[in-house]
Amino acid sequence: MPFLRVMPPALLLVALACGPASAHDPRVALERKEDRVVVTVDGKPFTECLFKTRRQPTLFPIHGPHGLTMTRSFPLGPEVNGESNDHPHHESFWFGHGDVNGVNFWNGDGGVVQHVSLDHVGDGRVETTNRWVDPKGNVVCTDRRTFTFSTDGEDRIVDHAITFTASHGPLIFGATKEGTMAVRVHDALRVAGGTGHYRNSAGDRDAVVWGKPAAWVDLSGTIDGKPVGIACFDHPQNVGRPNSWHARDYGLFAANPFFNKRQGSGRVEVKEGHTLTLRHRWLFHAGDCAAARIADRHAAWVQSTQ
């Protein structure tokens, strides 16, 4: 695959500074604690940003409309009777990839992501710095990621941006399906054995969504009899756009910009000292895909971030 040009740090900062400012949602409050940041909406639980766990950082649990918990409890939370316990590396809401300079940062058996610092807590935003370390203790790269929390009526929104810096030599993201920007959903939203149905921007449904490029994917079903869903939006400035999707029927829902069957690869190389930024919006919504107007809301989000 030809080398992909990625922005040097100085130009990246200029580009981000020229982007639209996002106003703080006054309904959202953040409380910093020793090992986490607690996020509430109107005083009620939204999520907790855990920044001193094995996989850094993680959002767990995530509460959506009606106060419903929309992520699986296992392996981070208390045991839930009858809940699935496969894939213990699926930790609620996280970012990982199966081939970063040849190291597996996806399944918990290879490299680890270590928390370095909590850089900002306020205005609905949490920013952290982390380092990616191989099994021998060598730093592969560093990242800075931003979680921005907001609402739209009863719906809950997490905007996730991660900027990798090739701080310790060139950085190569290999073309593998094992990744990347992921949520392990509540068992009730599974397609297999649950009430869930995937839909994507291309009109595909359920199993056909897996591995297909799409600007967005939605997974909707019912939890405790209430119709709800989770949608993920791929930003058009991301590499490999539109993302392919590692969307599984057993409850893994992930956007993967490095697994692009349409282009026949997905491998991305970042020069030493340069950066790569990926942005996604996660919408935890009431109703199904049509009722939540996912296509319209994706288009509005893209326009607002140009």
C-alpha cells in the first residue's frame, strides 16, 4: 500500500484550532475522583471514565435513555445473572487494535495501554494522555484522547477523538479486523439471542453490515421492553473512510478504519514525529434507527465539524 501522509504536530494543532468550537452542555457535570471521572446528566448517572484500569481509559457503565444501562457488565462490573461472559477483553467502551507495529493491543494478551496523565476535566470534556507499551516494556507510541459528553433531549452523546503521535519511531497500523473503536453492548441488544438489528448508511442489515464500509452504523433493539439503540458515526476526515465495521451478532460493535475490504487493505503508516487523529461520535438514543433519524443526525454532525 502506498505511504499515507499524516499531519505533523504543528499543522495538526492549527487544523484543530480552526475547527468549530463545541459549547459545553450545561446538563452535563463531571466529578473527578482518584481513579475515575464520574459523568452525570441532570444529576443522574451517564457514565464513568475509568483511567486507572488495565485498558486505558474505559467508559463503564454507559447509561442511555430512560436511565437504561446500554453496555455489558462483564468483566468490569458485578456479575449479572444470565449475562454472557465471552471475550473478557471487551471492556464496555474502549479503543484498541490488533496490529500496532506488529503488537496486539486488542485482545489483552499482547501490549497494554498505560495511563500517563489526566490533562483536563471540565466543560463536559475529559482529556487523557496514554502510552502504548509492548510485552517487553518498550513504548510503541503515545496518544492523547478526548471524551466530550453531551445530550440531545433524552439521548446521550459521546464524542471520541484520539490523536496518536509516532513518538518512538514510525508507527504502522496493520490491516486486521481485530479493532478498533469499540463498545460491548448490553446482551439485550445482541442480534444473536437478543432483540438487536444492525443497519448502516448503505442500507445493509444485520450480518451483512460486518466488514462493509459505511458512514454510520446503528444497532437498535429493546432493553426492558423499551426501544433504544446505539449509533456510531465515522468522521469523513478519518483515514480509510468510510470505516469498515467489526460489528458482530454477539454484541461487539466496533468501527475499524484499518480493515478496509473495499480498498483491499487498510494498513496505515505514520512517520516518526507525525500524528494521526481519528474521530467518532457515539449516540445512545431512544427509538429505533428510523425514529432516531440517524442518517439526518449523522449529516448534521458532519456539517457541524467541517
